Amino acid sequence: MASHAPADAPRETARMQRYLAGFAFGAILTVLSLVGALVGLRAADRLPPPQIANSLCIDEKLNGMRAHPPQEPNLLIVGSSVAWRHFNSPVAIATDPAIRPYNAGFCGAQISQSARITAWLTQRLPSVRHIVLIASPFDFEACGFGEASRFDTGEADRFVFGHASPAWFYARYFDPLTLANNARGIREDRASAASTSTLVQNRWGDGPAEPPVSRGLHYGDVRKLDAACFASLRGMARALEKRNIAFDVVLMPMQSEWSRRYGEPTLRALEHDARAALAGTRGGLHVSLIRLPSTAYFDAMHLRWSSTGPFTRALLRETDASSHLHPASAT
């Protein structure tokens, strides 16, 4: 056996060289395919954002934050899609020019995720003096292992504020099937607020939606309120209190038909548990903020943009937002 070793060694070396050459060729071909796909989608105005969260509306929100970074806001809006779509920053500024808002609402965010986003952005944005969390009952469903729409705030920070190249994120999170699926309707959703899946955003981070047709209630009953969500809410209140940042929680008024059919016991339990979570902190809870007609909604909890003005003014009034935004109130 030993006598054949010298003859076998060159063949083994040749096989290894062919393997390495094939591997390198495959890697180069993959990179060229990715670059070609991205260039082609960009030319067609259908290039989705990098798949950092693997949720198109969250990734597009991060893309918007990168394109239009928050400009020293003193009021930060956090929460799920009811925050993203319902806070109307132009109305807030018109109501009080001292308000410098930024809407950091992310679709699908559970309370625990909103707490992480708040911790991230208040570190990045020391100008913030007041946090308003806008939440629906569905945001209190799954703050443990079943939490929806999770993403790494460290990666988000590098993308939004760290000036990291988008190419690195496209390469790291490359998934051709998801990329192709996201590209399909993105040009239209970026251009029009008339869809329930619209990705239109303004420079304050708001996500206006104005569907001409209602999609009915769309949402059924809340599965179960998760105690972990209320623990996250309390932790959030405590953390902001230590930093002397005012904190208010606004429970989104649901469409009246949903409340009658599903909501009364859930809403009572939600209010009770939220008050208990905020007890002993400076956090404020606001439940009956405003009563809106059913026509203001395009499903059980989402408002048309044309109805967000009254909601925003009521929010500013009930949370006494202006009083928190001056240097004297932060001492």
C-alpha cells in the first residue's frame, strides 16, 4: 500500500484543486447572480429593502429611517402598526410647533419588541423627552417564544445609523424566493396609500393608509393576553423613569362592532393588567381617548389617514405632550 502513495498524491492534489476551483466558481457565480438581480430590480424600481427582519413592512420602515434619519425628535411614538399608521406628525406639528415628533411604530410589534426598540432609539436619540406607546389588544398576545416580527436592533442600528453598506445586508440575508416575492408589488405599495399593504412613509416615519374600501373587521378575538407583555411594559416604564423621560400608554380605540362582538371582556382585562403594570411608575395610561365612527376605520383597529387628525390631537391633549417637551419639564 505504501508503494502507491507517491503516485496517488498528485491525483489527490489535482482533485482538491478541482474542488476548490469549482467552489470558487460557484461562489463567484452566486455573487454575480445576486448583483445582477439587485441591479435589475433597482432598474425596474422594484428593489425591496434588505431582509433584516424578514418582514417587508419592518424592513421598509428601517429603509425609510436610513433614508430620512430622525432629526433630534423630542417626542417618540412607538408601538405596532396602530402607532405607525395612526400618529399624524404634520397635524402634531401644526397643533404645537414645539413638538418635534418621530414615528418609530413597526408593524406587528409586540410590547416586548416595542420595549427593545425604545431602548435602542432613546440611546441613539438623546433629544427625546417623551415616549408615547400606542398599542392594540393584539400587541399583548405573544411576548415570549411566540413573539412575532422579531429583529436584531444591533443589526438595525448598523443599517440605519452606522452607515454600513446595504450590499453587505443584501448578501448576508439573501433569500432569492423572498426577494422575488417582495419585489412583486413593492413599486405600487411605495407609490400609493390606497392599499391596506401600502408602504408609503413620510419623513417623520408615519405610514399613511387610505384604502377606499373597508376589509371588514379582518381581526377576530384576541387569543390570550400574555403576562410577559405586561412585565415588558413595566420594565419599559421603569427604564424610562430612571432616565427622566415621560411615558404614556395609549390603548387604541377599536372599531365599535369589534368591541361588541369580541372585545368587552378582553378590553376590561387589558386595562386592568396595564394599570397594574404601570402602578408605582410615572407612566400614564389612556383608554377612552376618542370615539370615532366606524367609517373612520378600514378594519377592526386601523384608521384611514383622513381620520388620524382628530386621533392625534386627542392623544396630544390627553398625554399633555407639550408640557413634557421643554427643558424645564425634564429637570
